[in-house]
Amino acid sequence: MTYPFKSIFRQIPALALLLLLSCTNGDKTMVAPKPPVINPPVAGTTFTNPLLSSGPDPWVYHKDGYYYYMHTTNTNLRIWKTAKMSELGTKSSVLAWAPPQTGPASGNLWAPELYFLDGKWYLYYSAGPAGSDLGRQRTWVLENASADPTTGTWISKGQVVSPEADYWAIDGTVLEQNDKRYFIWSGHNGVDAIQRLYISEMSNPWTLIGPRVELSHPEYNWETVGPPYVNEGPEILKHGDKTFLVYSASFCGTDQYALGMLTANSTADPLALSSWTKSAKPVFTQNPANRAYATGHNSFFRSKDGQEDWILYHANSNANEGCVEKRNPRMQKFTWKADGTPDFGVPVAISTPILKPSGE
């Protein structure tokens, strides 16, 4: 609204106007407060999303002062090593594994995840026969005894398979709870093509000992945009006395691809379906105004000084770009609600300066 200041001032007597502009309180003059000064971020303290021009299914693992980053390349497995996640785009990748030209794990390499377990590195990935037939995808694991996963030799430990059923299985991740280790993945039940989340106990980093328990399947409207109907990309996040299983829902080729969440007590039996509570609403979803579509398949990391929690995820920068290499990796800090659950907020707009993770 615009005010007619000149006409107002004509109606104010000179003395009143003087008092209005400069009031005294004893020997101190009261002056109207100045607006707060907002200093722009200092150069070198910010970064912008996306981190890379392409990078579906981004994953990061922090060890000994370095972040090891991976994403789906389809043809091989590559690792980026960086001391600062905000500088990921300036680093080159190292080839960790090139698959054989033929065989059951020769093509369509997806969703790699890297872990340091029992004194060695393990790299889990999804793959199937080379070609366009994706119905034979399974989960596989490699082992490396080197202290640095970008060096040394990777040895195949074979397929990570449930003793109960060898069905379509992708997006494997690891949960450690109650001094036990569990594998969680997205798979089929042998009856339909709906992607469900399963969990099984592990006897070592490459062996499942069962039983195979279904934890979640698409049931809400925001989980059933497709077909296919999908729960996939399970990731573990721990905070306080809670364990969260954050997953991706709806078909990755739709703009509605989003994150859902299961919650359990940190000491509960993760094989018991009753231990988990499923969120009825997505916890992170698209934001067209910020050019973030199909937001999903995430991972988590802590800032270099251990004071901040960050989510790393992929998104498309435009509508209807599908489930291909146009998906790019992005990261942003998140906070925690009073009830101890994560508050991921909304996707930050691309090309917007964001303060680097603390400690960088």
C-alpha cells in the first residue's frame, strides 16, 4: 500500500512534526530503528545443487575424513573420493569394477552402496544379464581388503540371495541393530510385479540366513503412481532411540516419485513387522517451483565436524524427464522435530547458494 505522505504532513503542526521526527527521553534521542543488515554469504562458503549433471541413486559413505560417493552408471561401478562433499563436482571418479561381458551380472548395474564391515570394504549393487531384459535383476556384492576402496582389488562374493526365495531383488542396504546385521532390499514375491521391501538377517556380509520378512508394499495413493507400483531404495537413518527406514515410492519415471518412512525403536527386533510404524504421508516430495521432480533414492551423511545431518538424493530438473540419466544428485541439511523424527523440509531450488556442511 502507498501512503500520501505529503498530504499527511500538511495536517501536522510544526511542533508535532518536530516531536514525531526526534523525540527525547532525558538526554537521549530516540531514533527509528534501522532495518537489519543481511550480509550475503562470503565467497567460498556456499555451493549449489545439483552437485553433478547426472547421478541417479546417489550414495555416500564417510570414513577416516573422506567421503566415498557412488551412483548408478548402468555399465560399471565408479567411486568418487572427496574430503568435502560440497566439492564433489571437482573430483574425478575411479573405476572400481567392470562387469564381465556375459553372465547373470553383466549389465544394468544399479544403486551401488559401499560399506566398511568387519575390517574390509563391501560394495553391494544390482545387476542382471546385459541387454534390455530387466526382469532378471538380482543383488550382488564385492569385497576389497584395501584400507582405501579406491585402491586394491575387488573380488566378487557372488549374489546376495535369500535362502527362502530367489526372486527379482534390487537396492540392497545394510542395517546394524542389537549386535546383529540385516540386509534390506526391494523385491518381488514371485506372484506379482509389485516391488516390496524385505529384510533378512546376515551371517556375514554376503550371506543371508533368513527368514525373509516383508516390511512394506505400496498401499497409499502417493505410493501407487505408475505402474509399476513401487517401494524401493531403502535407507537407514538413526537418531536418539529411533531407527528410520526411509524408502522411495511410486514409479521412478513419474514426477511423483517420493520418500516414505518406517519407524522403529532402536532396540526393537527389525524382523518383527509389529516393530515398524509406517508414515501415511510422504516425508519428502517434488517441488516444481524449485525445479525438483521425482525426488527420491537418497542416502544420508553427517557434516565433517559431526554437527549437522544431510540428505543426499536425486531429482529431475524438469517435468516428465523420466527414470534416466537426467536425474542429478543434490544435498541439503535437515533438522529434527520435537518428537525425534526427521524434518527434511522441501527440496532447495537449483542454483541457489547453500551454506556448505559445517566443518568444510
